[in-house]
Amino acid sequence: MSSQFSSGEILSIIVAWIVLSVAMTYRNLVGSFTGTGSLDVVIAGFVATATGFILHEMGHKYFAIRRGYLAHFRLWIWGLVLTISVVTLSGGGLVFGAPGAVYIAPAAAQLYGHDSGRRTVDPEEDNMIISAAGPGINLAFAIGFLVMLFLVQPGFLFTVALYGLLLNVGLGSFNMLPVSLLDGAKIFRKSIPIALGIALPLWAMFIIFNFVI
């Protein structure tokens, strides 16, 4: 998989991670210079976006390559502009996070010499597996951070676990909505049991941590 990363792609991933992390922790980042913010929250936000967004996208990339496709992460310039503008104008009260995504080219794998030897026999199944990788990673990290919450005392690690849980649950839940262009639509179209297996735990945790607790 490492050979599939260009220097430009790595830079794009880093830029997207930093921009989204800054947007998520804007108030505390600004406040850390005036003594009103928490550096722990800033660090926790960077960890949360690394697991919730970056590894989500890398999950798509990894499984796309494994299925014989060419996949690259690309920045969405307007998404970056909107992310920065919205969080700045709202003073950190509103976050719009869409700095980039993994783009997959079904036919390009063989054209550019990245043929894994696999021949696609069911493009819809490939699409489902590649799509499920992202929210599946969110679900795994959400469960891991939830367990971590019960194992650590209030403090830095607790803050990391809380932010990691909330971000992974939020992004995973949103992406599992059966709406066109989202991962959920592609998964539900191919396999409702698999889709529900990923979606229901994420949706349940989203409701519990946002409306119950």
C-alpha cells in the first residue's frame, strides 16, 4: 500500500488533518494563547480527527487497492475554504468539515501498472466493501474509545477518549445514512444486513451520547 502514496498525497492528508483538527478545536486553540482554553482538548481533537477522518479515508483507500483499484486522497479546495471560513466566522461555534476525500478509479489500476492481479466480477460488491471500510473503522474506534472511557480516570486520557468517541460516532453515523453519495447508500444497496450491522451501533451511540446522557 505504501507504494500507492505520492508525496503530494501525503501532504494533502496532513493539510486536511491539520485544518479539520484546528476547526474542531478552534475555541480551545485560540483560548490556549489567552489562558481560557485547554491544550488537552486541542491534542484530543487532533487524535480524534486522525482516527475519525484520516483513518476513515485510509480505510477506503486500503480496501480499494486490495480490490484492484487505484485510489488517492485529494484535497477539496472549496471544502478547505468553507471549513476555515465557517469556523472563523462562527468563532468555533459551527464546524463544517469536508477538507478532502479518497477518489477511486476503477479502470486506472491496470493503466498505471498497479494491477493487483484481481479481476472485478461484482463492482457493486467492491463498492460495498470499499464504502464499508470507512464507517467500519469509525465503529471500531468508537467502541475502543468507549471502553477506554470506563478504564481511565478523568484527565487527559479521558478527554482523548471522549473526543475520539464523539467524533467517530458522529462521522460514522452521518456516513451510514442511506443518502446518495454517502457510504451508507452504497452499502444498503448491496447488503442490508451488513449495513445495519454497522449503522445500528453507530446510530444508537449517537442518540445516547447526544440526546440521552
